[in-house]
Amino acid sequence: MATITLKYDEHNAASRMMLNRMLRSGLFLDQESIEEHRRLRDAAVRTSQKNMASFIEKYI
């Protein structure tokens, strides 16, 4: 897999539309979205583990 870095005018409607089309095509992935998803997933796992610790301790 290769990484492509794009710089675009975020205030230009045409450039935003083209970027959205490229991402919707499925050929490109938004690395920031992937990293944000991983952070949210990891935070949810840590919260679940913390919340379940007392339950497991009590019933197991």
C-alpha cells in the first residue's frame, strides 16, 4: 500500500467535491478517519474493561 498526501483549498467547492468523489470510489482511504476510528475503538475497549472489572471480580 502507498500513501498519497493531498493539499487542496478546503474553501473551494470543486476541490472538496473531487476529494469526496475519490474517497467514495473506495480506491482511496482517509488515513485520519482510520486513525480516529482506532482511537475511538481503543477508548471504548478500555472503558468496557474498566466497567466490567468489578462485575468479573464479583461473579467469577
